[in-house]
Amino acid sequence: MTAGTAAAPRRARTVWLMFVVAVVFGVVLVSPYLLLNIDSSRLDVSGEAHFAVLVVHVFTAFIALVLGPPQFIPAVRAHRRVHRTIGRGYLFAGVLPSGIAAVPVALLSGRIITQIGLTVPAVLWLITGGLAYRAARRHDYRTHQHWMMRNYALTFLAVTSRVLVPLMLLAQVPFTDASAGSIGDKASSMIPIGQAIGWIVNLIVVEILIRRSNRRTGARTRRSSAAPRSNARSAR
């Protein structure tokens, strides 16, 4: 058993875990909007139109969040038609409408941190999705995979930002005399900061994974190219 073969089940378990986390956080994300009640919005909105765009963004983001992980499961990727169908649903029913809707949601928020923290990753979300799709159309599947990893890192901002906020709040406890309850009241003000930081953290992690994968691929290529030369010398 090679190292790559041994690592495959571990990668599959990691992806399935990511899928479960995505579903759980996705349900939490959409639950306040299921009844389409503007008073239940977790984001301050300026009116019905702002709320409507926010709802589109949230529900299509849920589609992207849930459809993303299956694309990285080897068993799914082995069935190209299934992989292609899920991928198109992810991009055209999830990333594209959610990314477009995210821009006015951010700009209408009236908060500079939210405007920057959501608009920049939304634009990058659309760009990386387009580059992933173009690579797939050109049958450059390795490049396609790397762009999809970057794209889903931006999708996973919905999870990361909600993990960072309580961590940032807890980090304040040793440095303040305020009670845990009063610190918890600051959660809403910390959400834009979590959003602004989350996508950067995700992209850094993914770039590390991509570079590590490239190094492993390069090492395997060098070993495979060295083997024929070694055999040729032995034959002489």
C-alpha cells in the first residue's frame, strides 16, 4: 500500500466530516429566514428589498455550502457525470446567485467593515468559481481542483466566521473585568470582524494544502522518471 493509497480513506473521512459540519451550520444559517420574517433577520436590513436580497444570498449560500464537500469525495469524483452535475449545481445554483446577492447585501449594510469584509470575498468567490469552471472546460482537472478548493474555502466562510466570533470573545475574558454575559452581548458587533478575517484564514489554509499537494506530486514525478534511468543502467 502506497502512502497516497493509505491517505485516501483519511481524506474521505475529513471531507465527510466537513460535509456534516457544513449541513449543521447551514441549517443554523437558514433557520431564521425560513418564515421570511424580516424581524427574524440576523443582519440589520434597511428595508424589504434589502431583506429579499439577503434571503436569496442566505438560501443559495446554503446550497453551495452543502454541495461543496461531495465534490472532493474520491468515490463521487470517480463518477464524472455525478461529479459534473453536483459541480454545476454548486456553481450555478449556489455560488453565482449567492455571490451576486452578497454584494448589495454588504453595500446596503452601512457598516464599512461589513462592506469590505463581505464584498471582497464575494468578488473572489465569483472569480475563483469562474476560473474553476474554465479549467474544467479545458480539461485541466488539476487546476480545476485547486481553484475549486480556493472557491470552497470562500464558501466555508459561513462556518469559519461563526467559529471565530466566540473564540475572539473568549480571548477578551482574561483582559477585561466584564462578565461573560456582557462580553456575549458584543457578539453582534464582532460578526463583521469574524467575516473579514475568516475568508483570509480559509484561503491561507487551502494554499498550504495546495502547495503540499504540489510538492508530493513533484516528488512522485521525480521518482517515476528516475526509475527508468536506474533500470537502464542496470541492464547495461
